[in-house]
Amino acid sequence: MRHKHLLIYLLVLFVVAAGCSKKKKETAQLPDPWIEVFLTPGYEPLPGIKVVVMDRETNTPVMAPALTDTNGRATFPGLPTGHYSLLAYGGSAFAVVDLPSRWDQAIGKSGGMAEGPLSPFEKTAPLPLPPSILMRRLTTPGDLPRIAGRILDAATGAPLDGAFVGVSPTLTGYTGLTSFKDDVTAADGSFTVHEIAFGRDPITGNFFQLEPLLVSRAGYRPRIWTHNMANGDDNLDIRNRRIELTPLSAEDTGALRGRMLLNGVGAAGVVVGLGGGEMYTPEKSGPGLPGQLTVTDSEGKFLFTGLAAGQYFVQGGFQPNDGYYQTKAGGSGRHLVTRDETTNAGDTTLLHEIDLTYPPNGREYFGAEWITALQWSPVEGAALYKVTFAGLVGQTDEPSISLPDDLELPPGAYPWGVTAHDADGTLIGSNEVAGLFYIVAEAAGN
């Protein structure tokens, strides 16, 4: 199906380009780029999924989020040639299985595909056009407690699109981690999050919100927000909340510095993002605080400036599939930033991030005989890889492992993962998100 859509897409580009070439004085007109979203297993087009295109160099949405139509297509009019990341939000019913970690909307004026300008953070080859996102249906959809409302500019009262709302300080969105507890605002500033934890006071019997919401948008001070329940109020379907964000100003003069280490030395060129809030979940899960992104220098050092006073978390190896993995044990927990001061976050130790390359996430196979081996990106300095799959643990010194010939895999979903170890047995690399593929029963008569 994906190949069919790609051929159609390129054919449309060719036809449009051919028509425009006859009018040499006019600029070539190209179709608006689109992204396709499918439900797996089955590859059915999935409508109603909110998709965000992020600028990789500034960590901000390029434009307001788009919803997929009945064909599972989200269109982005006027998107310039460039290099982007994608985020997808499936509401209460769907979660991401496979989200392209980078997207080159690079179309030559001739109508064909061109390599186009790449971000300095890019380490892998461009993806084909149009990219596709695979989602799965949640077995237990998000339910109450639910909070819905709008995010507004505190100065003007205008609704804000592209504001991220969630319970994680880094706002989940990385491949496979989008939750029904996360959302991004549409053009009207609206959001909905589900199953936000509430508790009940044992003395008064009143409910109170246990998981505060972190709300952030580029150019605004991030905000921690909780709903104040009135005495005796037991309604956990909370709607029509108005949350205001204050624009950043000249008074926001805090700074945060630190250093990223890999294999015991300063790691140059590492993309570093910031999380915010009171809770700490350090695993990579962008977008983090939008508008906050930097890159380490030749000694692995980084510096953020122009920060509002508050709590921040350093997120090393911030972008998906960038080769770095920050664990909780690596350091850099919560750091307090104050006005006119530079806070030292110290050293953060990174692991190598392993990219699980085959089988691709979310893909379907008729029987185990189609899956003969598992493959992943190699890790420098690795003497041993440990592979977990279908309840088995295998070891190899190569970035691939063959599956037993007599292995029988009944229909179902199969996650797998890999860790890398040096000659002393020390952990030096890991995948951050498990690989996932499906074995499906072949239809009768096939």
C-alpha cells in the first residue's frame, strides 16, 4: 500500500511538473506535502489523528497541527523544503507504533525528489515521500479522569496553537510513547488529556489532582497547572478549563550549563533539549520544551540562556535515532534555574542508542518463516550484544542474530530489544523503544 501511494505521489508530481514546464515564466507548482497514517495490523487509513511537523533545529512546530482525513492523510499547505521531525497524538484510542524520526520534504522544481538541505543533526539517509505513521488501537482506551480546555495567551486572551500539554516534563511524543495523557493544541487552542491521576483526601473526602499538567509553547514561560476541586465535587470529567501562558520577556535571564559524556569523554555534537516541571522521567520522549534546543561543543559542553526561573531537566541525545541514549542513572536530574544566574547541571553520561533496523516497526508477516534474523545498528566498542525476543535471550558479537529454524511464532505482536556491552561486560548501548512486528494468519486460499 505504501509503495502504491508513493508511486501515485511521484506520478502526480511528474504530471504537475510537466504541465508547468510549458510555462517557463511561471514558478513550478507542487502539491501540498502530506503524511499518511495507518492502523496496524491491517494498514487501514486512520482518520482523526493529530499530526505535528517539528523544525529540528529550533524544536518548534512549523505550523498548527493537522488532523488526518478519511484517507488517513494530513496535509501541510505551504510547507517549505527542509528537514523535519514528526509527532503524532492518537487521543484516547490510539498509540504510535512507528513514527518516522526524520522527514525530508525535499522536492525539486522538476517534480522529482531532491536531497534538499539537511539539518546538521542528521545522521541517516532521507526517508521516502510521503512518510507514513503506523498506529495501534489501545486495548484499554483512555477514560476518566479527563481534563479538557483551551490554552490562551495571558496578555491578549488569544488561543494558542502548538502548545503541548501532558504529565511528563518532556511531554511524550517519541516513537511508541504517545499517551492519552498528552496532547497538543489545535488552532482554537483546544486540548484533551485522559486518565490524569487524582487522589481523595482521607479526612475531607475531597478529590485532588496528583499529576499536574505541564503546559509549554515556544516563546512562553512553561507552566505547571492543577485543577482545584471544590469541596464535595466528585466530577472527574473536567471541561472548559482556561489555562493562560505568559510570554517570555527581558526579565527571563536564567541560564543552565553542563557537559555530555560518552565513553568517559566529552561528546561533541550532541543535541540537548530541556524538560520542565516537578517530575522526572529522563528517557527520550520529545518534544520537550519547544524552542529550547542546543548542541554540545567540541568538549561536550552546552549552555541554555534566556530561561524563565523554574525547574528544568537536561535531555541529552534529545532527538530520536540520533545515536545517544540518556538513562536515569546517567545523571542530570532536576535543576533549579533562577533569574540572572547560571546553574551548573554537571556531567551527564550517555549510552549509545541502538536503532532496531529489521524487521521494521509495525510491519506484518505471514508466518515466522518470513523472519529469519533480527538486525540493528552497530555500536562502537561493543564486544557483545544481548537480544531479547519472544521470551528468549540470545547473544552475539555481530549486529544481527539468526532465529532458530524450528522457531514457531503464532499470530500476535512481537516486541524485541538489544543491549550492547564492552569487553568488560559494561553496558554501553541500548535501544530506547522496543521493536515491534506482527505475525498474522494467512487468509485461507492464499
